[in-house]
Amino acid sequence: MSTSRLRFVRDNQVFFVMINREEGWVEIKHEEIKGLMPAMTMEFFVKTRSLLNEVQVGDRVDFTVVETGKGEFITELKKIQTAQ
């Protein structure tokens, strides 16, 4: 199985729209992820649900997406601290 690993970081255009902790997925609004997909709002499953422990709807995030034959999923997730 082939996989692609893409790290995606943006300032103001990547944020959570919805978090489903029970099923282990998030809906993220993002800009273009070069080599993978255009800008859009879409759902991503997370590799482990514990990645969702420190994030909330509206948070800006830095995330890593892995593309497999079965779809894309998030393997790393970090909240971006914004200036107050």
C-alpha cells in the first residue's frame, strides 16, 4: 500500500468546524494542501482519538495528513497559539 505524508501549516485559514470525539473525526476548513487537494471544508479521521483531547471547535491547528488507499487521516495535530 502506498502512503503520502503531508504536513500542513497555515496561520488563519485552518480551523475546526466540528469535532466528533465519539467517532474519532474532525471537520476542518483548510486552504489548498499542495499535492493532495484544493481548499475546502472536509472531514478527516484521526489516527488516535487522544489527538482530540486538547482541541475545540474554532481552534486553529497545525496537522499532518497521511494519504492511504483507504483515504486520508490525521496522524499529528497541534493547536496553534494565537496572539491575544
